[in-house]
Amino acid sequence: MRTYEADSITLEQVRDNVWEIPQTGEMNAPARVLASESLLDEISGDRTLQQLKNTTELPGIAKYAVCMPDGHQGYGFPVGGVAGIDAENGCLSPGAVGYDINCGVRMMRTNLAYDDLEGSEPELVEGLFESIPCGLGGGGVLERDRETVTEILASGVEWALDSGYAVEADLRHCEDEGRRPDADPDAVSQEAKDRGKTQIGSLGSGNHFLEVQRVTDVFDPAVADVYGLKPDQIVVLIHTGSRGLGHQVCTEYLDAIERRHPELLDSLPDSELAAAPAGSELAAAYYAAMCGAINFAWVNRQVVMHRTREVFEEVFDRSWQTMEMELLYDVAHNSAKLETHEIDGEKRELYVHRKGSTRAFPAGRAEVPDTYRGVGQPVLIPGSMGAGSYVLCGGDAAMTETFGSTAHGAGRVMSRTQAKQEFWGGDVQQELQDQQRVYVKADSGATIAEEAPEVYKDVDEVVAVSDALGIGDPVARTFPVCNIKG
């Protein structure tokens, strides 16, 4: 049996691209890393493996903890991590969801071709940057009151539909149709609501972005046809989450867990994994608040998409309906959800925690929209500004291997601090435009430096691992044309 040594952790190779940390000591299950050896070398360069091992000490963890090929160190729970935890005898962990609840991506297709866009890139990138707030702090396409935020928390994208910022098809092509019904606005504090009321329709900072892309490759023409994708087509990818509201929800519930469940916290190897026991009052309250924040994030991306449609109308002097600017799909990256999975031949209710990973349900699952049920759920995997992104469909093996999940992006290999030391934002911006015809505009040069292409793993290799394991099958590849970020 081949092994891989990383500091004090030994991984055993189960098969190609699958490595396991065996269950020992206080671990309640093994841990698995899905990666090629070169990606494993990058994953082992920070605390990802130790965090993954720590995750297995959460009570009620089922089967094994999983790290996706884009995994890297996070807050307590690694980014790229997945854990299915027993809904009756386990726990619910805000740290295993993350601060940016329902950080996620949505792709909007168009009937425009790349030739239709050439020459309009500077006007388009300026129009998007001026019209869609980005960066730290407040400011959104919409600024509303606390009562409106309460409605959004309860209703999700249904609120956007009723308010004129969405059409029926937008709901049908969003994960969970853009609404978690278990949300309870009363479980979200007034402070969190106040943070959200000025951020409806905003990108935020860090790795969040809006990117106009062109389809460069189609790998599965039959599935691409169902998804409405073809070579040279213009699409738009939007990446943002629940902003300050979600951050506040996570912060407050982590504090509450520390006060009310110290015995569970003391039993864990890392306080950042803080969790509330399943069935407890606090677990129920957190789940209701988290579902509300998920709803808020879906509305945030919906309003950004609505404004994007308006900018395209202004630049190209035609209606968004004429340009067929339709939502392909929207997926969450940071969430926990009550799902039924088969474990050792037995169906069990689990809180599936996905932090920096994408749900990837295969064909036939009732949760997949009717439009796509015959081929599988669309999976959107952003790469860097210089490497492009992928559209996959959920693979058959995902349900048995990863609780129906796959990677969520390329994954960082360099910290933001190091990136700012090694790259100058203006140089990165100019090189992308001169060498790859990618037009980038950001709130600051530091943001561009933090997101330089070199700070990310090879998205092609991440997707190749997903494909080889059958958890996500490549459908199409896209490449940036214009990018705005905070």
C-alpha cells in the first residue's frame, strides 16, 4: 500500500486520486482527500490535513470526512471540506459552514457570441463596475429597511420575483428554487438584519467577482445542449454570498455555542469547530438563521443578475429578453442541509456540511430541476482570471463517494498577504489585458494582486480529478472577457 507523509499525518492510497487518513485515537471516522499527487503536495502545504483530521472528531460524523481537490486551510474546517453528520445524534457546526453563508455562484447564459462583444469590453466593464457595488462595507443595488430584509430572509428569491427583480424561470433554475423553507427571520438578530439592509445586490470583497466569459470548449455536446451552451457563446458568472448579514449570523452563533455548550467545545481539538448538539435549542436556532442567510445570499445574487441584465441592455441597446439572458443555474458553496444518504446500506438523515464545495447531484434526483433532471445538476467551478472556469454535471459516483458533492473552484495555494507581497495589482491588470484580452476593474490594486492567476491551483487538474472519480463530469469550459471585483 502506498503512503504519503505530511508532517505527522500519514495518508494511505485507497486508489488513484483517493487518499485516506485512517481512523485512530479520538477520530470518529477516517478522513479522505480526493487529489492527484501534485494537488496533494499543494494541499499538504498548510494546515488543511490537520483541519480535516480534526473534523472527524465532531460527534455523529458518518462514513468519513472528505476534502476536495481544491482544498485549502480555512477557519477550523478546511475549505473544500464535506462532512455528513447524523441529524439525531450528531451536531451542527457553524465553523463547518463558514462565515460567508451561501457564498456561491450563478451562471447566466446569453445568445451573444464573442464577436458581438468585441470592441465593447471597456464600456461593458466600466458599466458593470459603476452599476454593481463591490468592496468592503455597505452599499448595494438596493438599500432597504429591516422589514424588507426580514421578508427576504423568509422568502428568498420569491421576494425578488414579487418585487420585480426576477422571473419565474430564475427560481426554477436555482438550487432549492432559491428558498430554504426552514428559515426563521426571528432567529436572525437585528444587528445582522441592519448589516444586510444596505448590501442587497453587492459583490463584497476578496475573491468575489462578476465575470463576463466566453465558452471556449464543449466536452459533452448532448449535456451542453440541455444546458443551453455552445462554443463562442457569452455567459456571465456571479460569485458572492450573504455579505455582512451571514458573517454576523456565524459570529453570534459561535459565541452562543461557546457560552451554552462548553462541554462539547472542550471535547474538540479546535475551538473553531464549535458545534451545537443535534436536537438542541441552539442547533435548531442556528439552522433556522443559517437558512435565512442562505435565502438572503440568493436574493443578493439575483439582484446583481438583475442589474447586470440592465447594464447589458444599456451597452447593447436591446432588451435582456432579446439577448436571452437566462439563468443557467445557481449553486451554494457554504451551507449545511438536512439530506438523506445511504450509509452502509441504511438510509440516514444527515446534516451535510459543505464548506467550499458544491452539491453535485446526478441525473434522476428529485432535487435537480425538471429541465436538467435527465442529465444531472449543473455544477459551476470558477477558476482564476487567467485560467477560465468549468461547467460540470453531477456524476453518478457523487452520491456514494462524497455525499453528492464536488469541488467549488481552483483553490488557493498562496495567502492574500503573500500575494500582495509578490504581485502588483496594476501589473497583473495590464498583463491580463495585453496578453489574454481580459479586462479587469477592481476597487483596489491590492484586490487584483490578491487574485492574481498564480495564487490558485490548476483548475484543469482539479476538474480532471473530479472527472476521473465520476463525481462531476465536464460539460464545457469558459474563459474571462471582463471581470469586476471588490
